[in-house]
Amino acid sequence: MRTQVGIIGAGPSGLMLSQLLHLKGIDTVVLERHSRDYVLNRIRAGVLEHNFAEMMREARVGERMDREGEIHDGFDITYRGERHRIDLKGLTGHGVMVYGQTELTRDLYEGRDKLGGTVIHNAEDVRPHDITTDKPYLTYRIGDERHRVDCDFIVGCDGFHGVSRKSIPADKLRDFEIVYPIGWLGVLSRTPPVSHELIYVNSDRGFALCSMRSHVLSRYYVQCTSEDRVEDWSDDRFWAELKRRLPADAAGSIVTGPSIEKSIAPLRSFVAEPMRYGTLFLAGDAAHIVPPTGARGLNSAASDIHYLYRAMLDHYQNGDDAGLEGYSQKALARVWKGQRFSWWLTKLLHRFPDTNDFEQRMQLVELDYLFSSEAARKSLAENYVGLPF
């Protein structure tokens, strides 16, 4: 099989790049080791910066998002038991789109189907080859049958544990990482959200977050230890702990119910440099991971795809390789800004096991300053809605 761009991974990043390139006449093949149902059953967050929403429209898959998604013009931060609002729209002129990643991925799949795009599922043992040459290729296996895809470029959108980053020699790659000693215990419930906008909570008992998927579907989180297991948390224990951390008005009005899904997400900050090696390009979680606090994970991946898409258009349409040559540097500049924001917000809102009295007081002073300074709130808001590409 021959294609122009071979893409590893059928998550939002891989599907988005494939869709955008296809619309410009550039051929792609996407290889995914799991089934389509498996990909669509992954429960992930869904706060999209306005740049990502624009990309969905450019990819001609934004109709349902615009119809069913929720525009949020702000969110609340609670500390000392009181709620304070960050007015995103007033501070930046933009809000964010709340639209589940599962639904976004479904829309991208339907977009690929309509254009007759090639997405191969259950592709095992995917391997990039000859990535330091101008004739790279991919191999994979389905059952006992082996296949080969020749291409001009390979793009790794296969996540933190995927093969793409591991295909770069260790002496050519530098990793930066923080593994936080906490996690987020998340519960999805078929209940109306306690608030139309998100509520981030700094409390003596630890962080909490109230978010929504729709008017009848809610997603709630409480900070837990890195040793906690899902089995340790009954629904009753979760709801009781969440209420203890919420401000009184939210705790008194929250509607509880059986959990549809319950999971623990560890918190990690990770960046791999560079994001290009020969004809192999990394994008999204294959190159960087952020804590979920600032909603930067999916959005940082979208900026990678924006830069890579534009660079490949210049290559194929204009014979200009400047964008490809500069991809890693440009993508990493924005990635590190996203890391800074996620790291700052994580440190601001969570209670860490080794936090001392001085650090706790500094946390509260930082929050006091945030809500006494419009400039500080504007800085937070412009990072939250998305820095320019």
C-alpha cells in the first residue's frame, strides 16, 4: 500500500490531521491498534479552546458540536468556602466549548467515513522503518497477515505508551517529567450538573471539580492519593467526600446518583524533545502530557496538528519545507506554555502530601491576588481559552 502520510493512532489528533489533509487532496492512512468501538468508549474530558472549535469547523465536522456543545463564558474557583468567577468572555472576548471528547471523536470518524478515508483498526505490531531516509514505511499485522505502508512522512499520534516516540533513538531524545503524588478520582453520572459552568475547588480536604457533559450528564472529580484504587471508593463515599469539599450552596443543591463510569487519572507533566526525527513527527500525547487541571491536553494536541497540517500543505502545494523543518521548535514553544499553565494551576488548587504551612499560606495569598487583580485574571483567562497558534 502507498500513501503520502502514514498516521499512527486514531484518536482525535490522528483523525483530525487525516481529515484536514484529505480535504486538501493529500492522501493518508491511519493505523489504530484497537477497534473503533474501543476508541469511542474511552471517556475523556471535553473543554475545547476556541481555536480547536475553529479547527473542527475547518475540517467540516463541527455541525453537531455547534448544535449540541455548550459555550461557557466563564468558570468559578472556590477557596475559603467562597465562589469567585473568572469571566473568560469579558477578559478575552472568547469562551470555551464544552463538548465531550468521545462525541468529538465520533464526529471525526463520521467525517472520515464520508470522504472514504482509510482508517485500519486492530492493526497490531505497528512499526515505523527507515525514518532517517526519504522513503520511510510502516509495517503492521492483522491476525497472521503482515502488511506494509510506504509513505513520505510518518506522524505518531499514538499516545504516551505508543511506538512512535520509542522509535527515536534514546540518545536523540530528551525527556522532562514530573509525576505528581496525587490523582483525580472521576465519576460520570446521569444527573443534571450542579452548575452550568465549571467549579474548581481548593479546599483543606483537597481539590475537587464539578463539570458537565450535557444538561443531564455530569462529570465530577475529587483529588485522591496515588495509592487509591477505584474499588476503595463506593458511590456513597465519593458523593459524601465531594460535598465536604464544595461550597455550601453547591453541596446543598447537588443531585447525586449511581455512577456510570468511575476511574482514577494519575497526574503527570511530560515533554519529549524534539518532536521530529527524520521523517517521523510526534503529536499530542506521544510527545507531551499535562495534568488535566487546565484542560490543555487535547488542546495542546490540536496546536500540534495545526502546525503540522500547515507545514504539510506548504510542502505538497508549494514545495516549501520551512514549516516541516521548524515544526518541532514551533510546536514545543506552545507546548511549554501549556505546561506552564497546567503546572501553575495544579500547584494553585491542590493539596500535596508534603505541602507545609508556608506553602499553604502562599496558595491562599496567590488566590487572593488573582481575584484582586484584573491583569492576573486576564492572564489566567487567555491561557484557558487558548493562546494564539
